[in-house]
Amino acid sequence: MKNFFLKFLLASLLGIFSLQCYANDRIRFASPSLKISFPKPNSIIQFFATTPPDESSYSGIAVHIQVPDKGNKYYDVFAGVIGAEEVPYPRPYLEIVSVFLENVDETSEKALFIIGATQILHRGNNTEGYKYSIYIFKHPGDKRFISGLPRLTEIEKQIGDGFGGIMEGELITAPYKNAADVRNILKRLGYLKGE
């Protein structure tokens, strides 16, 4: 019985190790999966790092949302790729900082906001910090988008990017680092009325 238990334990450990190696080679998770009420309650948002087959350059983060369907099934909504313009491969690449929902257009549905940060490090000119970027996806309603969700690019441009850290020896504060900061900017821009 003791030998059987040891063999079973060893086989289990080897199986887990093999599965982890396989997963790491095939899938590059850029962030943990999160439960989110977009576009429906109990949806799950997932972020995958993407690179070309030869890994010659960085291609961004693919955003997928698993949406509950009839029964216990889910369907996949591909929101789009974010951060592809950031930094060439190898790392650093876009890190997911915050994911939240906010109503900023004429519909009653909330849009999906994603804040990403890219680490910037240039020792030669004493620059070190993070470039923050905002990505806003419009609620799809009842449509099942396959090729990506519409983005609210006009609002993205108004919020803009920002840098936080030391730039050429000078301390710079980013205009936003989290959801509360972005909401304050949205209020100043007139998107969050009555709050």
C-alpha cells in the first residue's frame, strides 16, 4: 500500500508539472481572469499576451470575454487587442492595472474600461516609470461580436496617455493610475453627470 501511494504521488506530481509546462508553452496569460458584469452578469474577462510565431516583436494583449449562455455554457466575445503599439518584444509589455465599468454615452449600458501600464526604463537619461494608457470598449448590447467590440476612441483621446515616475531626473505625476483617477477626469470632461 505504501509503494502504491508513493507511485501515485510521484505520477500526480509529474502530471501537474507536465501540464504546467504545456500551458506555459502554449498560453501566455497576461493577467488573471476576472469575473465582470460586462456584457452580462457573471461574465469572465481574460487577457492573453500575443506575439508573432517568431517572437520578433510584441503584438499586445488579446482581450476575450466568456459570456454566460443558455444552460451552463459560455460563448466567447473577442473584445480586441490592446497595447500592441507600446514596446517591442522582449518585455516589458503592457500590464493590466485596472478593469471597471462606467456609463459614458447616450445608452443605459456601461462601457468597459481597461487601464494598462508599460514600464519605461532609460538609464542613460535618468528616466524610469510607467506610461499609462486607457482602452474603452462600448457595450455590445445583444450582438455577438466576433471580430472585436467597438471602441470609444474619442473619449480615449480626451483622457489620453500619461507618464508617472522620474523623467530626465524630474518627478512626474501621472494624470491617472486607477479607476478613481479616470472617473475624476470623466467628471471634468462632463461624461459623468449627476455624480
